[in-house]
Amino acid sequence: MATTTRTISIPGQLDPVTVLGPQDQVLREIERAFPQLAIIVRGNRIAILSHDTQTESEASAAQDVIETLIQTAFTAPMDADTVRRLLSRSSQSSFHQLANQWLRDPHMRRMYEQLREGQHKNNAHSESEERVEKDSSLSGSVQQEAIKQEDAQRDAIATVSTQTHIAQMQDIQKPDRQVANQQITIQQTTDMQATDTQSQRLAHTPLTRQGSQLRVPGVITHALGAPVRPKTPGQIAYVNAIETHTITFGIGPAGTGKTYLAVAKAVRAFEDGQVRRIILTRPAVEAGENLGFLPGTLHEKVDPYLRPLFDALADMIGTDRLRKLMADGTIEVAPLAYMRGRTLNDAWVILDEAQNTTAQQMKMFLTRLGFNTRMVITGDATQVDLTVPHSGLVDIEHILGGIDDIAFVHLQAQDVVRHRLVGQIVTAYERVASNQKPSKIKHSKTTVVAKES
């Protein structure tokens, strides 16, 4: 059996040390618990390698452990001693259940802290395990004595923080995901058509996982004071794919947030220090016009053409700061032709309107990929410009669909977040494209409006 890789990303809001412990002490406990697996950490990404079917269950369990540690790190990070104790008891119940009990019960956390302090000078592992077993059978009176030793104010703060975190987690929607043959697939291995149903699209999209469900990302950044977050199942799948893959293709109609969410992720990565640069580009074709035939200087030619990208960046980081970052080259917005011959290292790169690239331009752009670089390619295969003989976006999934670390996410009319009529317009055009007549036509003096059936 080929090696199966599960990839988990630590959110940018968390320091990896908070999850993996100082000097990777927590990671070492996980490796001891799952000796048949190879666990590789690079930056904020953790890869779990399983080499045969016998270790698939262990790989799944290890993934649950790491994802649980990430969840708890937002409220009450676990140290190596706590992780070791919970792992030793996970044969009786799942690590996730034990961690939830630990997270919700401040008394249990205090008892573990007392044990750790009492055993600080004693590293005998066997004795430690015996004392953990005694923890589970402590009487109520002993628990009360432990409680009295703690400061009441700290107890209240910990309890409120825990309850708040639980309420937030319960408020998150987690759409179900279909998993073929009960295996976790980290890369896109199946061709997805633009007319796939929503459930099929989620099933074929690489996702980070909590249990067996899709993880719903929170706020990515803020634009003009308002939070930017994915709002539909398709957008959630899109953002998850960006987080867990080096190259992500977001394909779908206008109004689905492809570009805006990609820019938001780029800004978040830049603000968190994950990359040093943001590069946004488009092919130099717009409604049948080449930039060379437009009047004015290069800046005057490019500015209106790339205005949507400028506007998105300005919304998120401010106009004045954007000017400064563009002046020193930290943020670059340029036509696709300017990417030729370059290697883009330590950057977040977005190719917008990719349907207007040729096959040669698409290959040129993708091969600019350097170290510590993420690429997001967005486009709508139904809006290819008339001057493009053959779109480089149309066949790209058939060419690259089997390559690890490249994701394809198809957004549809259900994911449109603009005016409701935009979604209906997209649906009407999709019907025509698939040779299906609209079921209902409403006539007026000046317009014909297609309604969804």
C-alpha cells in the first residue's frame, strides 16, 4: 500500500509551541504513543505518514489527538505530562472525550497540575502511571481539599473561559463529509464537474477534520471593521483547502467570494508572519482589450484593470498602509506577464481571472512556485474572454488532479453571497449551458427573468 499522508495546519492565531510544547515535548509523547507512524512538522503544518493498512487506524487516532490539542490550545493548552496521562487512559475512552472532560472540568485540571508539581523531581514513568490511575478514583472529599488550595478568582476565570469556548464551539456548524471506503483523502483525486451537487463537492474536496466532520474556520481578518469569514459550505471547503494545500484552485461563478477570501487569507498569513510578501496578478486581457492598446502610462493602464484587487487589499489593511507596502515591494499587484522568469519564494501568490490564461501562461505561472509559498488560483470557466483561444483553466484539473498538495474546489450558485438575483442569474446561465430550459419564465414589458425551479 502506498503511503497515506494526513496534513493538519495549526491556525495562525496559535503559536505552534502552544500545541506541540516547548522543545516539542508534547509531540514526543504522541510519537511514543504511536510508534508505527512518522510525524513530520514543518512550520505550522503537521504531516502524519501511514505506510500500510494496519497503521491506518493509528494514523486516524493520532490525527484526532493532534486536532483535539489544537482545539484545547485556544482555551487551556495541555503540557506533555497531561497528554501522556490522557493517552494512557485513551484505551478506556477516546482521547477526544477525555480532553473534553479535562477542558470542561477545572477540578480535573487542578488535580493534574498538583500531580505534576509533586512529581517534578521524579521522572519514573511507571510510578507516574500508577498515580494517574489513582486520580480517577479520588473521593469527593479529596477533590474538595484540592479545590480549597486554589485561588477562587483563578477558578472563576478558568470556568468562564471554558464555558465561553464551549459555547463558541457549539455555535459552529459542521457539515457532514462523505469519506470513500472510510479513508481520509488529503489530496484531490477525483475530477469534479461544475454541475456536481453540493454534497458531492464537499465529499471530493480536501478538508481539515474534526472527528469525521468539516472544520468551520472562524474570522480570517477584518475589512472596513467587519469580520471576513466563509459563509457557505462551498466557501468553508475552499478556505479549508487553502489552509491545507500549497496550491488551491477556486473555480466558480461571480459573487462566490473566490478572490476576496483568497486575499483575506493572504493578509492573514502576512500579518501572522508566515510569509514576507503578497503578490496578486491577473492575465493582461480584459473584455477583449490588451493593456498595450490602452492609452497612458503603465500605471495608468494597470490601475483600473487591477482595481478589484487593490480594493480588496485596501479594505483589509487600509489605503495608506497599502501604498507604503506597495512602495517597498512587500505587496505587488501586477499583470501575469511580469511573473515570467521569476521564482516566488516566501510569498502568498494569487492568480485572479485565471480563465483568461492560455495553457502556456498557466504552466508558466505554476512553475514560479518557490519555497514557503502558497498559491491560490481563482477563475470562472464559463467566462473565458473571446481573445483567449483555449483557456488554461479548462483542462487544468485533468492535468494536475492527481498531484498531492494541489486542491480543486468548485463553487456554485448556492455559494453566491451577493444580491440574490446574482445567484438566480448564474443558475439560469448554467441551465442554458447544460441544454436545460428554465422551468418558469416571467414576462414583463422590458425584461425576461428566469426563476429557479
